[in-house]
Amino acid sequence: MKVPTKLTALAALLMGKTWAHESAEELAAALDTQVEQLREEHMPEHLADAASLSSVSAYQPGLIDLRGDMYDAAVYLDALTTSAAALGDADLVQALREAGETAHELVARLAVAAHATVPAPAVPGANAA
């Protein structure tokens, strides 16, 4: 089966169907294409936005937003895991569980990064005169 056009995918969605690739090769190609498109579409903007940050505290709003997005993805993966378990697909459950655990770990690491944007309190000198 060929990769669907956006119109074909939309038509399937409107009929209550979803597009699924029929081989590992097709899926791998679709995943590669997705990454290439995202890189082309978003990388210049992300690089420009990152280059405009002029202080450590300037990172904080973006990190907070990104953490929220990742938490939403982690919760969605948890829901998918529950649904796959109900279908009885052990391999999919395991893959989704691992993806969810990784997503939750990323959420925690982004929180650490956000905390790193808060200035450390000044410590008075021990030998101050």
C-alpha cells in the first residue's frame, strides 16, 4: 500500500477509518519522512528562538511549556497502554509502557532543567569582615 495523500487520509478519517501501514518497511519510511518534514519545518524556527535567549531565566517559559506538552504525551501513552492491555496485545503493551516510562522520565528531567533557571540564592561569605 502506498503512503496516503493528505486527502486520502482525511477521507478515511471522515469514514471512521484510520490509515495503517501494511509493512515494517512502509512504516519505517513514513516515520523517516515525518522526522525529515518536522526537521525542515521546525528546526529553523527552534534555532532562531533558542538563539534569541539572552539569559538563563529566559529559558524558563519554554521549558515549562515543553514540560506540559511532554506530560500530555506521557498521559496519552498511559491511556494507550491501558487500551492495548484491554485488547490483549502484550508486545504493544510492553512497547507503550516503555515509551510511557521514558516520557515520564523526560517530564522529570525537564522539571530539573526548569529549576536550573532559578538563580541560586547568594551565600554570605563565611569569613566576611
